[in-house]
Amino acid sequence: MGGTIVCGVTRSPAARDAAELAAALAARLEMRLVLVHVSRDREAAVAETPGAEDVRVVHGSRAEAIAEVAAEEGADLIVLGSRTGGLRGGLLRSGLARELEQVTPVPVLVAPPSTRARSGHRLALAVAAGAAGR
């Protein structure tokens, strides 16, 4: 299929969930995955994510920096983590997604936080299927 998914990451559990989802999508859709960490620290490190072909550490405002990388990479999709909200935690919140909608035409997918252990078998199959097709 081809194409590129950009995933905004931090060291938070929500960002790890988003990166796992982005890696599974990239493998299943045979797309390239680029992780983007926006930092004020020049020595920032990003955790390894299986399926990520490129990790970029950029500086600046989060929305503008992710939008810039998405434009440079010709991204087809941006994936972000979320926080739960509402009375029962059923609402997803991502202020960054709202900011991105103002600065980029690239669709933004807000990944839900993992409320239970994700099936490692399912993700492994998606990654293995993507690797076998290359």
C-alpha cells in the first residue's frame, strides 16, 4: 500500500499505547512509521518501538513541530495518545489533536489509552505480516 504514519510520542504510557497502535497499523497497511518526539532538551531520548523506521527528535511547539515533520515526510496520518475524561472516563482528550487541526491538513487519529493488556500475539502477527511482505 505504501505511505507514512507519523506518531507523536513522549515518555508517557498514553504515548506508548499510541506508538504500539501506530506500529500495528503501519505493519498491517504496509506503511512507514516515523516517531516524533518534541523536546526542549537537546539530549532527549525516545524509547525503541518495534516497527518504527525513523525516530525524529525536534524542537519547538508540539503542534507546529509535528505538523512540520508530517509535511516533510508526506504523512498520510498522524497518531497521538490521549487522556480519558468524563464521568466514567469514556471520553478521549487530546489538546494536541485540537492544535494540530489548526496547522495541518493531515488526519489525526487519537489512540485510546490501553485499559487492558493488549494482545501481544495480535500485534506480533501484524508486525510479522508487515515484515514478511517486504
